[in-house]
Amino acid sequence: MSTVEASQPSEVATDTPVLEARNITVRFGGLVALSDVSLSVPSASIVGLVGPNGAGKTTLFGVVSGLLRPNQGDVFLAGKKVTGAAPAKRARLGLARTFQQLELFMGLTVREHVVLGYRVRAQRRRLWSDLFTAGALHPESSDEKERVDHLVKLLGLESVANTAASALPLGTARRVEVARALATGPSIVLLDEPSSGLDGHETAQLGAALRTVVEEEHVSLLLVEHDVAMVLGLSSEVAVLDFGVRIAYGTPDEIRNDPAVRAAYLGDDEAVEGVQTDEKA
Amino acid sequence: MLQFIVVGLVFGSIYALAASGLVITYVSTGVLNFAFGAFAFFIARFYYYIHVEKEWGILASAAVSLLVLAPFMGIFFYMVIFRFLRLSSQLIKVVVTIGLSVVMPVLAEIIFGNDEIFQAPGLAPQPVSVYKWFGTAVTLDQVISYACVIGIVILGFLILRFTEAGLSVRAMVDSEAMTSLSGSNPSRIAAGVWVVSMMLAGLSGILAAPVIGLSSAKYTLLIAAAFAAVIAARLRSLPIAVAVGLLMGVAGSLVQYYLPPDSEVTANIVPAIPFAFVTISLIVNIIRSGRVNEEEGVGGALDRAITPNGGSRLAASADSENLYPKFNFTFPIIIFAFFCILPLLFASYWLSIFVTAIALAVIFLSYTLVTGEGGMLWLCQITFAGVGALASAQFATEHGWPVLLAIVMGGVIAAAIGVVIGLLTIRLGNLYVALVTLTFGLLMERLVFNLQTFANFGQGVAISRPDFASTDKAFAYLGLAIFAIFAILIVNLRRSTTGLALNAVRWSENASRTMGLSVIQMKMLVSGLAAFVAGVGGGLYALSFKQAVPLDYATLLGLVWLAVLVTFGVRSNIAALVAGFMLLMPAAFIQTVLKLDSPWSLMPVLLFGLGAIGLAQNPEGVVRQNAMGFQRMIHKLSGARAVPAATAFAGRHDPRLRPDEPPPAPEPATTPEETAEVSGS
């Protein structure tokens, strides 16, 4: 694990959270995956979500992004209720996400991932008009080129920009997912274990990139990570789930000292304290 | 009524046996065997050969057919073909089995002769004894059918539940990887499963012979109906497959009891019964779980982790991806220019075949769109071609429309149906889509194409070419122009934003949705476009004969077309052109110039079948592979740095395609585990 500095949002958060999950309950048959979980992410901030395996973190991501319907509770994006909205509609409202099990488009290059993300948001009409207007011959607009180049550089993907996603190592592939999510021009990005499979250097690079987008572009991040040190280092607030229940919520310092969290991570004090280790190096 | 149930149970027994054979090979080895009917026919034909033609006794003939030939075929085909398919996409698996379904009847014809056999004995001695049960006549053949199903069900249950072999099979169904780690040999188990499946194919084939005669087409149709039971069983449940198989047989018979005989309605409803079962079972499953996907519940976590690139989640994708990064247009343009010269060189007979080949190539482009670009495994493109042909003949001949407008309208109608089918199958996994579209094609063929308005006693409806293209030469150029327009459309599609989005949807629906793409819209788009191209191609195909004959658009023929196209390359436009040409011209050459009859006239079909089977080793197809070789040669000759094989043809190094080859080396500082993980996403 590597040490990352806490983000200092450059903008004062507005009153309305950019994302709010209220009293979410999800059951899979007899199993309660989430029980009455609430969470809110202020504007231009990083909120961490941690918990042991099976705690319900990815389920909560599924509910927030619209891939799962909760049995109870509601989801709000910038104050607008989207509980029943399709994932594509939520994306158009500014929600983007990455996946713990990578969901790259294996037939596209790295740059094409970012280009598609950009066009889906900024040039949506081209999804159809390209078909009838020889779209394959249209050159990139300067805005598109600038934005795509910026994101490719920000995530350190220049050397593999024209490589097919199927040929990428895991760490690079994770950064492509982040770049693709950011390309859609989101107000909030859900990052599901973005540092998984990254080495220490890559983790630090990713942490710096995430801080940059929060500070410069005022994007909010909801960050699920097994690398607790990274979460505590980056986030302004952290929620802890255990067995589908939110057992703690507060600043990184409060989380470090929370007995319930320590109990949940019994035997993993280093993780809770955010002590730097070299296990990834 | 009892008499109808007795008859229905015979069909039900055959469906049940076939469905069992299909389910066990699917759950154990991941291959849904579209050649099951062809294998059943081959073994039944062998049984007929030794029993009737060589006058062996029933027991000896049955023993040799079911206990020697069937196991041998199981082991042989497993060793030669099926074991290489483990990591292939569903498209390749389906096409390889379609190739086998083409090859087996041809082999049977070469070995046993091409006599049509309308009446063949089953396992009962001739003359067949007839018994009276509750006042109903039951033949010994029928009793044997029931006994076989009951015996197989009991034996299957006992073996699976109480023997070590059964335990191994059940373990492999749950997790091949864990089975392997536990010391069992998955290859041996898989070979055993194929042996059992072949024996079931042989048994159902021999039992079916007295009922339907010995015709490979009838066998394939019979087994296609059994696919409905397989779908109802969600591809995995043996008891449900058996029960639904029996139920379908009885339902088909009872419908004939309740409805007036010799009525067109009755004749139409009976073939629709499997489709009704498919529809009902899919609706029930979708209501219960929201989506029907063959991948659900398949394998354990370890299997998923070690399956390269998510395994068959890639399903209908044409395997080797990487878009078209280094591919230039030199090769396609040279080939197309060559085809443009051919009409000037051909004499009238060859030109008449050439125009049909070009029309066929246009239809093939619809496969390129829906399967090559859209990644959807549709088996009813020929039906859309038929819709286009029949509709344009109606518009042009019956209503006096200009023929080109009529053809466009035919395409529009096909597109509308394509969009509806796309919408109906949106929540289905690829294999289900394949089966549903196959069933839909068969249904259209029986319910719509057979209507007298279109069939006209088998003559079809005449359709005249436009005046400016009335000669074969002019029509050939019209066909080539339409082909070029569609080919350019496809190139533009795959290189535009639309193509990027389509590619995204194909690889990850979840990621596409969460980035704001509408999966439904994208699938509708490719469904509609492909059906339109097929419809227009169908119209051209009819124009090439100047007659729209429904029989030319038989669903099973469409499977052969798909196999031929995939053999040449399903993602290459120029492969569609070459495939259309190669499908017709060599056969005409053998028959006309070499004047060779059967079995030599069957050689092209046999070669295409073998070519499709060869996809197990070379999934990219002939044309694209040679195009890349050509490109490398040009680079070499021009002194430029050759396109490395790994870049130009990444598919060859894709572990999905070549399990025997190592995957490409990962970037430095990346562990093999990490590479496996990214592939497994």
C-alpha cells in the first residue's frame, strides 16, 4: 500500500449532495445484502466506502448505478430521485462508474474507450448521425481531441492509447475504466476497487489523478477500496459496511478510532490505521 | 383420444431422448449439438444398412449401431473436434456443429447411397406386432419407444446418483476446474459424455425411422423441435427436458385430435407447438428472473477466473478482436475489382450462376452485420431474405410497383420483423437467441411461406428484373453495385461512433448502460439493418431466378449459409462476396464441366462442412487470414516493416481460440495472475 494525501476540496460543498442513497435495503432471497443503508456524497469531494468481503459494497454500487433495484429505499442524484431510472438515464444525469470485475470493451482501443465516453455525453447525436453521414470520415473536433488527450495523459495511458483493451495488463485496464468514466463528463464517479491489481507506483499515480479531477473539475468520487490506507488517505468522509449494515460513518480519523470498525477488521489493524506497507510493491 | 396420446407419446419419447442427449453434452462440455439430428440420421441409416440391406438380425444390428458405432463416433468426434471447442465462443461452437450436420448426411450418402427411404423398420421385428390396450391399438415399435425412455430415465438417474462416474459428471457440470483439481480427468469424462450422447442420438434415430422415414432433413427438423424442450429446460435440467419433450409430443397429437383433420389451421398449428413451448418457457423464465442467459449458474468461481476473456460471455463475438487496426483496403479492392471483371469474361450459363452468387453475397452481408458486427447469433437471416423476396414479388408482380422500389419495400418489411425479433430476444443469452431465431425461421417457413399466395404450388411468384438490368451482365453489375453500397455502409458503421457504441454493447452491456448507451437501441439498430440487408438480398436472389420461390429460403439451408460464411470470415465484407461465389460456382463446375454425379457432386458441400468444422482450429475464417498474409507480403515486398503476426492477427494468439498456444506475453512488471484477471473481466 502506498500513502496518499487527503484531498482538500477546492470548492465548498453545496447543500444538496451530488449523490444520496437513503435507507437502502436489498435482499437476495433470504439473504439481506444491504439493510437500511444511507450514504451521501457532497459536491467535489471523495467519500470512501470500505468493509470486509461480502459487506455489500458492490451491491450498493449496483443500486446506485441502477443495475440493481433496491427492495426499499431511494437514490437521489443532485436532489433528483432516480430510484427507478435506468442506468443509461443516470449516466446522462452525471453518474459514471468503474467495475470491480473489469467491464472493458475488448474490441476497442484505449483511446476509443475514452472517445466513446466523450461522445456519448458531448456528441450524443453522432451515435445515429454517423451512420448516415459517413461518420467514419469525420475528423475529431478540437474539443474532443483536447479532452481525450488530457484524460489519456492524466491516467498515464499515452503509451497504450492505440492498444486494444484485450491486450492490457490489469493495472492499465483499471486506469482505462477510470478514464472512460471521466470522459462521460460526470458529476460523480463510483470507483469500485480502482487500485486492485495496481502496484505501489500505479496506485500513487491513480491517487494523484483522482485528486486532480476532484480539485480541478469538481467531480465527486465514491470510492470502494480494499486498500484502506488509500481510502483513508484520499477521502474526506468514510462509510464502513459490515454484513450489509453501515457500522460507521465519519472522517478518516474517526473511522480509525471506531471500535466497531476495528472489530470488523479484527486482525487487520494495519489496514485500519492506514500504515503504509509494501505488500503491493 | 387415447390413440392420439399413444402416437403423441412416440414423438414425445423421441423428443425426450434427443433433448436428454442435447442437455447432457451442453451442461458437461458447453456444446449445444446442432448436429444431433444428423448423427441420429447417420446411425439410423447405418442400422438400416446392416439390418435391411445386409440382413443382420435386429439385436446384432442394434448392438453394433448403438454399442459399437455410436461410442466410436462419440470418442472420434470428441478427440478430433469437440475437445478443441472448450474455450471457443458460442458462434464457433454452433457453426462447427452446423458443419457436422452438413457433413454427416453427405457421408451417409457417399457410404450408403442416396436412395430415398420412406419406410424403415425400428427395433421391432417385421411385421410389427400390434396389441390392444384399453381398446387402443399399440404397436411393438411404440412400446419399445416408451420402454426406452423409461429405461433411460431410470438408468440415467441411477448412474448419476449412485455411481462414481455419475458423481464425476455431476462434479464436472458444477466446476470443471475443481473436478480437474480433485484428480478426475475432465477429458475422459467429456469423452464419456459424448459417447452417451451419441448412443442417445442413435437410439432416437432408430426409433424415429418407422415414424418419419430415413431423410436427413426430416431428422434435422425433428431434432429442431426437440430444441424447444431444451430451451424449456433452460439448457440444463434433464428431468424438465424429458417431461417437456413428452408433453410436446402429446400436445402435438392432441391438437390433431381436437382440431378438424385436413384443415389448413390444423396443419399450421401443429408445427407451431414447439414455438409455443419456447415462447411460454422464455416468458415464464424472464418473469421469474428478468433475463435468460445460458451463462447463469455455469461453472464455479475458479472456472470463471481461469476462463480467458470471460469465456463464452463473449458468445457470438467473432473471436479475434482488436477491431481492424492495421487492415487496409488493398486486398478487398483487388478482389472486388476482380469480381467486376468476371461478368465480362463469363459465358451466359456461368453468368446466370454468377448473378445468383452476387445476390447471395448481399444476403451474406446481413450475417456480417448481425453476427460479425453485432455479435448476435441469429439463425434466421435466410427467413428475412425470404420475406424480402416474397414481399417484393407481391409488390412488383401483383401490385405493379417498380421492381427496385418493391425490393426496398421487401427490405423494409424484413427490417420491421427484424426489429421485433430483436426486441423479443433482448433479454436472452446468445445461445437462446440462436435457438429462438431458428425456431422462428422454421415457424415462418411453415406458417407463412407455405401460404398459397407465396408458394403457388411450389412454383412461387414470378418477378421481372428492371429494364435496365434485364440481361445477366447488367444485372450482375446492379448486384455488385448494391453489394458495394452495403459493404461501404458496414465499413462506415464499424469505424464510426455508431460502430464504437455497437462494439461497446457487444462486449459489456453493463458498462455500456452505465456510460449512457441504450443497449436496446443499439441492438434494434443492428437487427433492423441486418434484416433490411437480408430482405434486399433476398429480393435480388429472387430476381436472379426471376422467381420468388419460398423453398429457396428454407431455414435449414440458412444454417449451411452461415457455416459457409463463417468459414470464409464473418467479419469481412469481401469474405461475403467470396463465400457467395464459392458456394455456387465449384458445384456448377463439377456438375457441368466435369459432369460428375453423386457422390462427387457433393464434394463442395462436404468441403464447406469440413471448412466449418475446421473453425475449431482457425476461427478467423479463410479470407481474413489470407488477407492478412497478403498484407504482410505487400509490406515485405515494399521493404516496409512487416506487420507482426501478433498485431495483424491477434486472434491466433488469443487463448480463447488456441488453447494449445500460450497467451501473448504481458507487459513487464505485470504478473501472469494479473493478466489472467484482466482477461477474466
